[in-house]
Amino acid sequence: MSELPSGGEDVMLPLFPQLLPGLEVLERGVDEVQIGLDPRHGVVASGLPPSVIEALRSIDGRTTVHSLLALAESEHTEQLRDVLTGLTELGLVSEADPPTHSAEPGVEAGLWSLRSGRDQSRIKARRAHCAVVVRGDGRLAVAIAILLAKAGVGHVEVAAEGTVTEHDVGCGYTDDDIGVPRRKAAAGAVRRSNPATRTGRLVGGDRLPELVLLTDAVVPAPEVVGLLVQDGVPHLPVRVRDGIGIVGPLVIPGRTSCLRCADLHRTELDSRWPRIAGQLAGRPQRADLADVQACAALAVAQTLRVLSPADKPPPVWNATVEIDPYAAKVKHRWWPPHPRCHCGAR
Ligand SMILES: [Zn+2]
């Protein structure tokens, strides 16, 4: 665990400081505290008098920075200011949401700001302006949609066909949804997750989504993929194939390799692949709940990275990430643009 560095002079302290969700001020000794557990971001501050430690333990997002500074004895105020500045500079302390926002249900940016190096309030604001379509007729679509809603994505449309069956329930659809059109039941599940999320139709509307997730079918329907490529809409396949969750490759038309690139690579490995793919196209494959949940979580984290374009390219850029919950393994597979594909990615 590294020692807390002194904060820079140009760091502005938050008016209502709060620790990132999940972090605590933990005592290591009489004059030493630790904030954060993971060695990649956790820090230790030592040589602290009791009044400074008490003030740090009082950071709750509702106490102003001035009240916190007043908790330290006057000769230790500057030391407390230094610690707060260091924590703010590292992103471990940030400005609390205004009370009106924190009363809203649902939105969870969590420790994302620590991983991405971006401010929590900016992450939330950006997500709130994003629209995502989840297109799939199985468990993955609804599992992903409710996580995206909870993460604060402003508009989440589940474009699902057919009606809910007993094989769909367990990760969003309920027993009461059986027999209800999937699109309607999924919109209900999204609103239960976050009532502020918009769920109306984006497909065919004026507003193009930032991303379309193609879920549940091992091979996405070619006509759906064709339209997305034609309209230049980024898309991300997500499926569970024989117990292995597979996310990617992310397709940004003209920039990354496309699903036809991947098909050409597959066909080089197995000349009969087109015939197999033809039989699977557009058909959801049933999957166990644990595999669905693991795959959905991976897909949502990658989606949230795609929605934050300042980040470096996500791991699903020209690649798939495969998660095998049974063997507890995660594998990355590279799918570069194919020389015989005309998608322009090369
Ligand atoms: Zn291509």
C-alpha cells in the first residue's frame, strides 16, 4: 500500500467531500489510516493526530469541507487540508451529489471513476445522455438491460420478440411475465431497476443509439447486422455458447473488424462454418443462469467503457473476451480485420 502523496496546490477541495462508494477510513495504528484495499489505488496516511483522524472518519458527503476542517485542532488544520487534497487528487474523495440527485433511485457509478480516472458526476451525466438498444430474445437481453439502467444509462430499449417463457425467468423476467410479450416485460424490468430510465423505441426512430447489443443468438441475424453496418451504428455481440460467455468483437463500422471479418476467419479455421452459422442465425441459445449473469456483467462493463469514448479502446476492440465460470477462466481472442472483407477496417 503506498503512502498518500501531498496534494498539488491547484487541486480544488470538494465543498461536500465524499469517499467513493465502498471505501472506508480504516485504522492501521494510533496515528495511521488506510483508505482503499486494493494495492493499485489504496493509500496509507500516517503521523496523524487524533482530531485529524476523527475529521477523516466524518467524511460523509453531507458535511461541508469547512466543517470538517473545523474538526481538527487549529494547529492541525493544514495537515488535514493536505490529506484531503491528496485524497481528492487521487480521486478517492470527490464532490457528493446534490441532495436532489442522491434522492433519485438507482444510478450507480460506484468505483468506476477510480478505474477510468474520470470524475463521477461527469460519468453519470454522460451515461444519462446515452441510448442503448439490447436486441435479444433470451435471458441475456433482460439481464444486461437492468444492469445498464442501474448504471444510469438514460435510455435502454430491449428489442425482443415473442413472449416470455419459463426458460427466460431468473434474471429480470419474473414468473408473472410468462406469456407476456418480451418487449413489454423487459421494459417493466428496466423500470423496476431504475424508474428514471427511458424505454421507448429507438429502432427506426430519429435518434440513433450509441450502441446496439446483439444478445442471446450465438450468430446474430445477418439482416439485423447488415442494417447496423449500413447505418454506421456500433454493435456488440453477446452470447453464451455451450456454457462459455462471449462478448465481442465490438464493431464500429469502418474502424474495427466486423462480424463478416470474424466469419471469414472462422471459415479459414473450419470450412463448414458458414453452413453451421446459417442454422444458428438469429436463434437464441438457452443458457444457465450463472453463465448468463457472468456474461451479462462482462458485457455491461464493456458497454460502459464504449459509452465513455475518452477511455482507451476497450478489450473487445478487434477481439472477443470469453468467460468460463466453470473453469474460472477468462480468455481474450484477437479478431483482426480480414483482408478479404470490404468493411474498410483495414
Ligand atoms: Zn470486415
